[in-house]
Amino acid sequence: MSLNWLAMDARLADIARKIDHGDRLDADDGALLFDTPDLWTLGELANRVRRAKHGDAAYYNVNQHLNYSNVCLLSCRFCEFQRKPGQAGAYEFSIEQIAQKGRDAQARGATEMHIVGGLHPKLSFDYYLEMLRTLKTEAPKLHLKAFTAVEIVHLARVSKQALRKDFAGGVKVVLEALRDAGLDSLPGGGAEVFDDRVHDEAWRGKIRSDEWLTVHRVAHEVGLFTNATMLYGHIETRENRVQHLLKLRDEQDHALQNELPGRFQCVIPLPFFPDGSALQHLPGPSGLENLRTLAVARLMLDNIEHVKAFWIMQTLPMAQVMLDWGADDVDGTVVWYDITKVGGAGTHQEVTIDTMRRTIREAGYRPVERDTLYRPVVRDGAKWSVHHASDTTADRVYILK
């Protein structure tokens, strides 16, 4: 993979050679990628890796988000979502309300329900188990991707499992109970940035990186696939981002080398939106910084197959550009997303399948509907099935054992 004559930063030649020879990039390479003024070559390198892995395919899914409650014990400075009990705007859904949302999602042809919420001080562990069991009964075709690592640790405390001296053992008991009730995979939220300084300043009281990584390691051990995020553009440094990516890569190495039944399947870089939070004095990341960060993630995370441009936080036009900067996934059609909002957008954020496919085609890529495990979906209106062609990479890699 030689650099073309338009490359402006000769330092990128060594990185291009590493990529060409299949050699792994290190922390110094990551620092250079964040430092180089040659954004076009950085994007070209990321795009070449993306196309080597996925060709012209760009993935999307038909999904529904469910934020079951915004009541939360934490007071993270970056968060506009959380409310305290009794505060104006605080809410929590009943099991029947959740069941109805599941029925509605299945009726409209969704393949996935993405479920996250605040750390509610009064909801019992049985509430979460009943939520999963009810959804599996009322909407059995939905894949339930639910509960961030932060929520899992909260549930370990609620269920008294956190009282065990063995933290990982307590997490395992909780994850197995949730899995048996219907949990299919974990989302990647709550990772923020793996750095203690940033943690203590921006979200003191939230789980630290070692606990987040432990939750995902245990999830992989019990057969759950997971995603990973990185929240950037606030009080962290670029060096913090590089170290975050390296820790994710190391954890994926552990899953692959030990042949665990689960692993990370996707990483999602998330830009910080300051509006309405205690950090609203910060400017947030620029569009170019969003492109740079995504490209660096694609180049550093050689062992994680998919990189997502989450259009809800990037916008559809930016997601189109990001498909040329390392992203191969733009997430889904999405209904009712209440965590973050771009430019004052409301919570009912949705695009149609036709819009999603047209958006991808306009960017020069081939739209591929997937399920949560990246198996291709065959669809006829609201009716759908997973395509099981034995010669597809998605089926070889992502079917649970």
C-alpha cells in the first residue's frame, strides 16, 4: 500500500508500509495519525483498510431504541439525559409499556431493540429480568441488545452480587441471569474515555475502565457479543484516545486468542455534544476532528471488524462522508432516541429503509441490511429473515456457537 505522490506528510509512509505488510500500529503511530496535517492521506489509508475488509458494502439495520428510564443516581457532567427522582421530566416505563413498544417494533419489521437507561435507585433486578422475558414473549423475533456495562455493574449491586469479593464472578452471575431471561448482546455505551483523570473530572462515581473491560470480558466468556464506544471531544487528550483504542484492541486480542464464544464486533466513536450539560462551555469536536478520530479508530483496531458512523450523533450527511474515512456501518433506522440530540433535534428520530439505502448509494456504496450479528437480512416489507449463505464472512464469523 504505497502512498501516492499527493501525500503531504512523509511520516505517513512508514505507517502505510506497516498496513501494507499487515503489521500492527503502535501508540506512536496513533499519536502521529492524530498529529498529521495530511488529513487526506489519513482518510485514504483508513478507506483502503475499510475496503479491504468490506469492499463496497455499507451496513445498516432496522432497529428501535428504548430508553426505559432517565432516572439516574449519577450526575455525570457531560450528560443532559439524566434526571433525579421527582425532578421535572423524569420518567420510567412500566413492563406493559415496554411490551407494547416491543410489539410495535416487531410489527414494523425491526430486527433489534437497543435498550439502555439510567441507574434507577428503586427498580429491582426482577424488573430487568421481567422486561427481557416479556419482550421475548411478546416480540420473539427481536434481538435484545441491552444494558451498558455501567448498568450491568448497577444491577450487580441491586441484586447483591457486587457484595462478592470476586467482582468478575458477581458480574457473571448477573449476565448469565440476564442472558437466560432473553439478553442477546451488550451495547458499547459507558466506556467514555479510559483515563482516570478524565473519569474523575467528568463522571466521578461511574465505573472505571478496568470494570468496564471486565464486564465485557465476562460477557464474551458467557457467549455474548458486544460493542464498544469512545466518547471524545471534551476534556480528554488525543493521547487518551489512543490509549483507549489500544485497551480495546488488547481486550479483543484476549477474546480471540482464548477463543471465547463472544467478542467485540463493532466500535463506535461518539462525538461529545456540550449543549445542556455541565460542560456546555466546551466547543465539542469539529467535523474534521470527527473524521480524523474515526479514521484513526479504523487503523488502530485491526482486530475489530466493524466501525460505525452513528448517524444520530454524526448526521446522515457526515455519515456518508465517513464511509470514505473507515466506517462500514451507519447504524439503523432508529426510533425514539433520547440520550443525545444534534442541533436541538427531538427524541423521535427516524429514517425509512428507503432513505437509509438511498443515503448509502449516494455515497457510492452498496447498502446491506444486517441483523445485530452482522448477518445479511432478506426483507419483504415487515417480513424478514437472516441469510445463511455458507460462503459469507458474516456467517462464518458472527453466528453464535
